[in-house]
Amino acid sequence: MITSPSYQAYKELFHSLYNELCNYAYSFLNDDAAAEDVVQETFIKLWQKHQDLIGIPNIKAYLFRAVRNNSISALRKINVEQAHNKGFELLADYSEEPDELEKEQSKPYYEQLIYEAIENLPPQCKEVFTRCRVKGMTHQQAAAELGLSAKTVENYMGRALKILRKYLSAYGLPVCMIFLVNLFKD
């Protein structure tokens, strides 16, 4: 346990002002837990720079000012979080799962864009992608047929997927559409 004189003075100050500062913080935040957090954080900061504050004439006024400022900062943070949550709620409302009719109507459009994207791949990437994704071959099978190493096939697939992601995102399509290529060949 710390027994230095500065720690003892800090401890006495904490015990004498803690409840009063919590009530003051509560007047801003209207939340007991948040008020206690603000006061405790204020005291932690005070201890971290207690050597610099030894000469302060009125530590009580300093603490009340610090608690007020920290409470206002906490309110700002809460307001920002609430604004973000409202934004996510709005997005959730608009991003509901499409019904079956919408899926069926958009399937030809998605199909066309995916095959258009595949057609625009460089020749070797296109060949590897077609064998692995459209025909369902493994990397090893495609490598054997094309006379390439499995690692080279893997590299071509990575490059093809990167190009396809970029192409499809330009049209606002989700990247996961690339994985539906096998479904469209029926």
C-alpha cells in the first residue's frame, strides 16, 4: 500500500469530495453510473498529474471544473453514439431482405453483370476462374489441365476475384454475388 504524504492527501480529497462530485456530474448526465465513471476518471487523471498540481490554490474548484468538462465530453460522446445508432436503425429499415419476386426479377440482371465481368477478365484469369468457379474444379484439377502449378492457379483466382469485386462494386452489387456464379449455370 502506498503511504506517501501526497497519496494520503489524495485519498482524503477523494473521500471528502467523491459524493459531492458524483452529484454534480449527475446534474449533467442524469445517470448514476456515468456520473461515477466521470468522477473516477477525473480522480485518475488528477493522480496521474498530481506532481504538476501541487501548487494549485483551490483544488476543489479545479475538480469541479474538471468534472463539469468531463461530463460535457461524456454527453457529447453519448450524443454521437445515439446519432450513429439512429443511422444504423435507418439502414436496417432500408436493407431488409428482398422478397422472392424481387430476387427472381433481379436474377437476370445479376447474371448478365457477372458474366460481363468474367468476360472482361484477362485471358488466363478468365480461364482459371471459369474452370474453378463455373465448372467447379479444384485448384489442383485446373492446374493439371492447364499445365500450371496449383499456386499459380491460386494466384490467378485471387487476381480474378479482386478484379470482379472491383467491377461489381462499381455497379453497387454486393461482392458475395461472385459466389453465386455456380447457381447461375443451371
